[in-house]
Amino acid sequence: MVKPAETSAVSAPLCAVSIVLLLLTCVGAREIEFRPLGIYVVTALLHGLFYLVAVWWVWTRPARLRDVLLILVVAVVLRGIAMTAPANLTTDGLRYVWDGRIQWAGFNPYLWVPADGALAHLRDAVIYPNINQKETAVTIYPPVAEMLFILANAISDSLRGIQVVMAAAEVVTIWAVLAWLKAGNLPRERVLIYAWHPIPIWEFSSMAHVDSAATALLMLTIVAVVKRRQGLAGGLLAAAVLTKYFPIVLAPALWRRWGWQMPVVFIVTALVLYLPYAVGAGTGVLGFLGKHLDNEGYGAGYGFHIIWVLRDYGLWAPSGRVYVALAMTILGAFGLWALMRRRADEVRAEHLVMLAAAFTFLTSPHYAWYFGWLIPLLARHMSPAVLGFTLLAVLQNTPGNDTWLTQNLFYATIFGGFLVMLAAEAAWMLRLGSSAKVR
């Protein structure tokens, strides 16, 4: 039971931490613009340390309305500061701008590589020269992502338009987290777990990754399920999956067991959303995704962290296909567990966290923003392993740039250590039979 909200002045520790985070974000924005990324990574890690103090404070203290207001105001200011930095952490936003631009001009992004002569009149000196694989790759992004890109183009044919859309998605995510906490009669201050975390601040609002929109749609799906709106949840989940595919792994924990509404609405919505692009592109609506995964090393196997480390040390490692089969078996077991170990219409936050974490760890993300969708789930179920690794994910900006943090060191120690912690958490949860209520 949540204690009545206190109305006294805001908590001094939160004020102190917020000042430090604001200063670190200012430094981080400057370092991204003018220097190598090493100092930015240090500022992000320091951000994470002070953030943990704030997380501990809100998790262990009674509800305070003024603290919620402080958390939300600081979240907005942190993002405003981060958005002043140039997009030097990624080139993804450039592709978003380009896809929105050519759609506005009437071209299907699943059919045209940027270097095609037919698009020459759309080239500029800022976006086009810096697009990754512009000579060979059509888009890899699903239809809802493409719709968001054209929306951003209507706002501004620039990275700023993309930032506005992804920052708006963050507002939706924060609202959804607050609604989910309210539904469970839990302290609203826990929204800080998402609102002050460095990944959403830098990778969602500043670098404007489309994962921000996918996360927002996923959180709306969860709220709809909590409110027992399975049809609406099916449509929202389809939109989330067609923004970025990973939310599909949470379907077993969200589906009202044996109900028809979610799967039927999901399928119908997905078909409708694909239709505008499939009319011209047919099966080409999958875009460059398959070849992109090969470029990241997944087809050959070394894209998976476990295989990379085993092969690099000359040890036996499974082939990519064998690893994928094993990973799918593990995810299938988690999915079945999440589907059956609850009431038919119940949403268990620990199931969502464990499914999302298992998928993320098994797929071995190569970039920090792939961990962002885990963070809002932690507001309802805290996993020290998951929270810790999301904070250390920023270290993936350093392999290849600095000599002290090699890929082997990152994969074998940091990634491996938290994988062990996650496995221990999962084993403990299974031992308890997932019977404990979320507190």
C-alpha cells in the first residue's frame, strides 16, 4: 500500500542529484561536439552513478507529489540540453531524414537506394553525403517507422524534425509509465527510472533513434492490456512491432490467454500498415534487413557476443544457425512460462522484464540504444542485472576507439557478468514459481 503523498518541499537528495546530472549533460553535449567520445562515455557513466542514488531514493521513500514534478521538469531540461549536441554518436538519423524526404517526394523507400540517379534532385550537402551504405541499401525500417519519418519531414526536412517526433514519443512513454504505476497503486516517483536514465536522454531524444517510438507504442500496449482492452492492445502492439520488431517477444506476457481479440486485431492492423508500401514493393517491404543482419555478423555467427568470444580465444563455438535455434528455444521456454504462469488476463511486470532481457542478451546488441526499451519496464519490476547493464551499455561507444576496452573485454566480462546475474535472477524467480506480487 502506498502511503499518502507528502506535500512538503522536494527531497534534498533529488535536488542535489538533478543539479549534478544537469552539469554532466552539459559536459556530455560539449564533448560529443568537439572531442573524441571517450570523455562523453565517462560523463555518461558518472551520470549513471548519480542516477543510481536517485533510483534508490525514490524506491525506498514514500510518495511525494512535489518530487514527481521535479522529476518531470528535470527530465525535460536534461533532454533539452542533450538535443543541442550534434548527432555524432550515430548516422541512423540521417537515413530517417532521407527516407522521410523521398516519401514526401513520392518515392517508395523499399525500392530506391539513395544513390539512384532518379533521386539526384533530392540530394543535399548535409544529409545525403553521410548516409550509410547509400550505394547499396534500400531502407531496413518497417512501415510505421517510415510513416514517422514522413511525419518528421512535414515538421522539418532535417534532423530536428526527427528529434521532435522522437522527443514526443518520449513524452508518451513517460505518460504510459505513470499510468502503469497508477494502475498498480505504486509511487509515481518511479517514473524517474526511465525519465533520468542516460540512454533515453542521449539515444532517444538527442540522437533520435526510432526505438523511442517503438518503446512508446509498447508502453501504450501495456497500459491497454492493464485496462483489459485487448483489441486496442493488439493494434498498438502491431504498430510497435512495425516500428521496430523487438516488442513481439512480449506478446506471450500480454495476450489474454486463448482470447481472439489481440491476435486478430494484430494481424489486421499489420496488414493495413504494410499495404501502402507493399502495393509497389511486394515482398521488398522487408527492405535491406536481411543483408543488414549479415553485415552485423549474425549470419556468420560472430555477431553474437558468445560466439565472438569463443572463436576469438580459439574455443569451439556453435554455428550461427545452431545458436539461433538454441536462442529461440530459450525464448520459447520463457514465453511459455510467461503465458501459463499467470491468470489469463494478468500482466506480470517480472515476466515482461525477463522476456525482454532474455531477448536482448541473446541477440547481443551492438549499440547502446537497443537497451532503451528495457528501462520503462523496470519502473514496475526492478532487476539489478538489467538496470546495471543498461547503464554500462554506453561502453559500446568505446571498443575500436580506445585501447583499454577491447571487444573481448566488454563481451566476456561486462556482458558475461551481467548475463550470469540475469540467469541467477531468472532461476530464483522460477524457484519461487513467479508467485510473488510486484511490490
